[in-house]
Amino acid sequence: MDSSDNPLVSVIMPSYNQGKYIEQSILSVLNQDYKNIEFIVVDGGSTDETVDILKRYSDRINYWVSEKDAGQSDALNKGFSISKGLIQTYLNSDDLLYATAVNDAVKALQDNPDVDVVYSNIHLIDDRGKVVDLCFPPKFRFKDYLFFGFPIPQQASFWRNEVYDAVGGFNTKNHICMDHEFYIKAAEKGFSFMHINRISAAFRLHKGSKTCSNNRRLLKDELNRIAQNSNSGVDRRLFNLYRVYYRLKYIPSRMLTKIRFYTKNYDQKGSRV
């Protein structure tokens, strides 16, 4: 990374027919307290109000386009191919970055030159923006990541540009969990990961999100395929046993973290304190 105290950060936003949420997502990028941001929006030819919203903010977005693409991974690769940032991330057009997210990531990468990818905690919010859950990912360990599922919240992850270049971008044949595959490939190539213990972003759950009930089976199948095809050194015949082991290993600590969060932030009636 450049020795500058103010490295350029590229934020790519893939989009398709998220007119209900995209303005909030755009504003969450524009309102970052870190200002040296290159903001690129790649829309897949939306037919709702998305384009009108993009036009409204065109003077504050470095580059945007609305044209048919081959899916989210294709949109991401288009955006990153023209980006210039030394640090990169992407934000889906229904999710949110909290105001200090970029600044926290830049500081972590500058303070830890041996680290290539940083990630932090996130809120899960509903379609109205209400916090419904919390995700505290554990410290990154490759096999834990493979067998436990999703310890890295994509919304709160940032990486050096050489990570993207080495991985070769996002797999355009993967339309469900391209981020998961990207992180696995990065780990296989020897890049290092670090957790930042802050809540930096929000993942929105709604009927159109990729983790809604009608996509969960596809998601599970795709995760299994990626993990079993990775260079983990694990006998495929023992794959499911390893998954059970790692889930039993981490579920108690994750549950305890959530209990502490809700005890601190909510009263007995479930109201925020």
C-alpha cells in the first residue's frame, strides 16, 4: 500500500431493481467520514426508479452505468476493472455502511501492513431498517471458515487491491455466494485476514435478498460445493463430520455473544434501551 495517510478506497455498488433501498445505500457511502473514496455503481439495467435515483446523485458518484449484465459477479468485475483504489470493497444496493466503516478499515490496514483483508461485525436489519440480529464473526481460520459457513460479513470487508488481482475477480458462474468463494481463493493464495471488533455495516433481510427462504437451499448447496472443491487438505469423505465439529465448536460462543448484546441493549419486553 502507498505510504500516504489517505489512500484511495474504491467502493463498488452492484445494483438491479433495488429502487426501494438504493438511495439509503448510496447515502451510506456518501456520508462516510473518510473522504478519499472512489464510488462506482454498476446497475444491470433496472426497470424501477433506480436510474432516476442514480441521476439525482450523479454529481457525487464517480462513475455509474445502467446496462444489461450477466449478474452480480459480472457487475462487480466491471466496476473493479475500472477502479483505481489501493483498498477495495463492495456494497450491495440494499445494504448499509456505517459512517466510520471505511476509516476503520483504512486504519486497520495501515496499522497492520502484514494483513490483506479486514472485516468487522454487522447488524442484520429488516426492510424498514430495524435491527433484528447481530453478526459477530470469529477470528479467521481457513478450515473454520470452510466448515462453519459465513464468518466474514461481506458488507464489512475490505481488502488491498492486490488481493482482487491475484484472485482474478469474482466467479461469474457463481450467482449466490461469490463473496464466499472470493475469500476462500484469497486464503488459498496466502493472503491474511484480520477481524475488527466494531459494528461497521448492516445487512438488509427482505423478500428479494439472497438469503431469503427460497434461496437458502441453493446457498447451502453452493457453499458445500465450494468448500469441498477447495484446497483444504480435508478428505471429502470426512467433510460433513468436519462441518459438525466446527459448528459445535463455535455455536456456544456465538450464542453467548448474542445473549450479552441483547441483555445490554434490550429490556425484558424486547424494547431497545
